[in-house]
Amino acid sequence: MEEKSEYLKKCYICESYADNLCFECVNYYCDTCYKLVHEKKKGSNHKKEQIDPYVPIDIKCSLHPKNPISLFCLEEKGN
């Protein structure tokens, strides 16, 4: 199987492979960078999902649980 590196999720900060998606920041982070960014009080209540950088993300809408999220509004924090 050929690796498609351009499709792999990378950390927003260090460009290594991502381990987490932060729903509040709307960014991917490796474990180390996630802890670094979110250890302060301002980001300590952010919600994250553990991800595999090789697997497509299938996050469901909280209002429409049968639908995957296709858009995300930063102002309203929803789709």
C-alpha cells in the first residue's frame, strides 16, 4: 500500500504526525504539543479526540448524530 503523506494529519505546531484533534482550537496536535498548548488555564477545558493520523476522521454532528461534520463555524462553534 502506497503511503499518501499529503493526506496524513500533522501537528499544527511541530509538523510531526498528529495524535489529537482539539475541537476548540480546530487544530491537530501531537501529544507533546497538545499538552504544551493546553496546560494553561485558558485551554484546560478544551475537548479533544484521540486520532490516528492514517485514518480519515469521522466526527459526528452533536445536533445531527447520523451526519459526519463537514463544516465547522468558528464563531458559532458548530456546523
